[in-house]
Amino acid sequence: MEQFPGHIACDPRSRSEIALPVMVGGQVIAVLDIDSRKPAQFDEGDVPPPTKILDLLRPHLTGTL
């Protein structure tokens, strides 16, 4: 995680993460951040499941702005 200047880790033990923007109406209203202590824990195949969850939640978030 030290590879990205300005990155603020939620947990200093975090060694890999998936960070997905939560978009509503073309605006980022939040970021879904999934961390792991294991280096290289995630790959491209791990992105679709949380993306699907965000897609399912998005209609319920439209009134949050």
C-alpha cells in the first residue's frame, strides 16, 4: 500500500485492497474499501462480486444526496 502517495490506510496492517467508488447521479458519494493483511490477496476476479452489490444498492441510495 506504500506504493501510492497520499494513500491513507484504514488499518496499518493492510497490504492489499479493493476500493470501488459508490456513484449516484454521476457523483461519488462513498467508497467501498475492502482490505486484507495478505499481499496480493485480490485480483481482477474479486472485483465483480462487490461491484454487483453496489449495483443492487444504488437504486436505494438515490435519495441520499
